Amino acid sequence: MMSYARPGMRLFTFLLFLALRVSVLPRVAAFNMTRNDNLAVYWGQDSAGGQKPLSAYCADDTIDTLILAFLYVFDGPGGEPVIDLANTCSKSGSPVFPGTALADCSFMAQQIEACQARGKAVTLSLGGATGKVGFESDASAEVFADRIWEQFLGGESATRPFGKAVLDGIDLDIESGSSVHYAAFVNKIRAHAKRETKRYYITAAPQCPFPDAHLGGTLDQAEFDAVYVQFYNNDCGLDEPKSYNIDVWDTWARTKSPNKDVKVYIGAPSSEHAAGTGYVNAKTLGKHATDAQSSFDSFGGVMLWDASEATDNDNYDKAIKKTLTAAGGEKSPPKPESAPRPKAGRPRISPPLRHPDEEPRVKSRLFRV
Ligand SMILES: *[C@@H]1O[C@H](CO)[C@@H](O)[C@H](O)[C@H]1NC(C)=O
């Protein structure tokens, strides 16, 4: 008797659960890369100090993509990569997997999944200003791609820093080391992703001078979903109206990128302290963004470095998202037939380390100067 009743009971409970879920939870739109009002924000390096847990930045509809920064060493102790999320999780502040310097940040799994449940994409950035990165051959780049897939994306591994959470993609913020073999890396990640129904995103954060010294060749050879161009710490930045070159990046997107639907984001510092140069106030950045929305089909939104600086700066992220949404979104504005796409920016100087690592922490994502 019981054995007959149970499945029915389970079904009933399940249906009840579904009904409650549908009626109680707000409907959340999934992350949509084809929009032109997306806000992508780097989180992890605690650029301003006082960085809050990831979940704090997913509590409202401001940020669409959270980019975890950084995985800054490809081949560390035990042959494993090294990640650093400053005050939240690092090799000096958290347990590491035995024989490695790879931090176990699996306490973040629930937070990551909660962000994703709110329709946000959570990706991992590789590189940073002080990264020890690079490949010796296409073959080693492919092996590394397999490892990244197994440890952070859809694969399986005993050493998954974020536990069962499956990140939504990978960002390349390569600012040092050899610039070759990255296309093989990207292609291998894509080959894994192709076998899945879940969508994975691959982005890059080139500096605005075109072509980018470290990523230029890769951007022409492999498919990216978006470029977060760093329009700061460079003379083509947002603070240099005459040489600001988003049009060049739009032209690249339309004519050179292997993915003709690639999105170009305006990458900007979220406070005066977040970069050496390139900061502009929210009104000025908002104007750049709405101009790009109406001029470039390739425009995808704004990238900010970083989350902690934005909060400190009077919630700069919220101001920018508001402007983006007001003018962009679903309806694409009428565009000239030959609408071009936008381009991106550059890194900034890092703040002093906040934990006692012997190594400088990757500070800004964009570090460099
Ligand atoms: C994604 O955004 C585009 C552009 O705004 C829109 O046309 C499309 O319907 C959206 N897709 C989904 C699944 O919402």
C-alpha cells in the first residue's frame, strides 16, 4: 500500500512545490548577451577595501555579470593553478587542496548558484596585472583548457575551488607573458561547451590601444562572446575624448572578429581610485554608453573595475545600470544601416595588498600601466 501511495504523494508534493515556486518567486530573466544594456563588474580583488561577499552584489538587478578576479597563476605548486579573491578566499586565507596553492573556496558555491538563480552570469577571469600566465604550445594550452573545464565549468574534478557550482564562462585578462596559443585554449573550452545545453561565455579584457599587445592575435583567431575593453590607463581612455576609440573596436567586431556577433563593452573604472587614469563621472560614462547604444550594433554594455570601488563611489554601478536600461534593452534603437560596434579600455594600478601574501596580489584587473 505504502509503496503505491508514495509515488503519488511525491508527485503531489512536487506539484505543490512547483505551484508555490511559480506563485511566490519573482520571474527572473536569464542573462542575455545579445542585449545592449548589460553591466559586467569585476569582483574579487577588493580594490577599495571592504569588499562584501559575492552574494551582496547579486541582491538586486544592478549587475548582470560578475567576473571573479583572478586565477593569476596557470602552473603553480603541484601543477595546479592559483586563484586569489583577496579578503574572501585566497591561498593564505583559506584552506588549499593538498600539495597545491589552489584555494578551496567551496563555501562560495551556494552564493554563486544564488547569483545564477537571479539570472546573472558568474565567470572567472584568468590573468590580471601580476599574473604568471602563458603557454608553451597549443598542446599545453589544450591541456590547461581541459583542467579549467574540469575545475570550474561543466567537467568534474576532485579539486573544484567552487565545489559543485558551475561557472558560466571564462574571461581572459592577459597582461603579461607570451601572447600565443590562447586561441587553442579558447577553442578547446568551446569544444567542451558545445556538448552541453548550458551556455558558456568566453570574454576578454583587452586594453583600448588597438590591437591589444597581449590579446590582439587571439581576438582575431578565436570566437569571443564579448570584449570588455579597458578604456582607462591609456591615452585612448574615456578621459581622452579625442582619442577614445570605441569605433575602432566596433570595426574589429564587425569585420575581423571570427564571431560577428561579438559584443563590445565600454570598460571603465568605477571610481577615481580604481585606475591611474580614465575615470569619468557617472553622467559622462552614461553619455558614452547611450551614444554607443545608438551608434553601434556591437555594443553590449558597460564593464566596471571593480565592485568594491563602485559601492564606495556612491553606488556608481547603480547609476550606470539605470542609464543603460533607460535607453537600451530589448528594443534596439533605430540604427544607421552601417552601424558599427564599440571597443574597450585598459588596466589600472593596484592598491596595496591586504593580506600577507609574499606575492603581490593581483590588484586591478587591469592592471598595468
Ligand atoms: C535577448 O535580447 C534580445 C535583444 O534585446 C531580444 O531580442 C531577445 O528576445 C532576448 N532573448 C531572450 C531569450 O530573452
